[in-house]
Amino acid sequence: TWIERDRTGGRPYELRRCASDPDVVLAVRRWGFFLSEDGGETFAPLDAIAPGVVLGGDVGGPGCDRVVAFAGTPPETFGMY
């Protein structure tokens, strides 16, 4: 059975689960990131890295407190954060 959890923030590109805590899940979306600390039951938006389009990302670190982000456009925000 599928249960809808969220529709905000645009189409999700990928979900990333933190290796050191499987309850921490990062949803990578076109306009930003959403973080769950309860295994995907609820998601909260993370602060924007910059105005632009997010291409990908990951979550990790011993405390699942590190997020890597890849931004694509506009050109002034292109890069890795």
C-alpha cells in the first residue's frame, strides 16, 4: 500500500538514506532539499543553498548532519556545495 507523504517542493529526483542512521532520509528536489528524521513519515525543507535548480545531493557523516548538494542553474550558483 502506498501512502502519500508530501507534495511540496517539486518533483523528487532521488531519495538518499544516511548510512549511519537509516531513519534520516534526504529527498532531493528540483528547488531544494527536504529532510526526514523519522524514516520518511514526515519531511521538512532545508534552507536553500542558493536560488536555482538542484541536480543532486547526498546525506552522511557520523551524525547524518552533512549534506552535499549539486546546483545546475543559474550560472552564478552552478557547482557543488
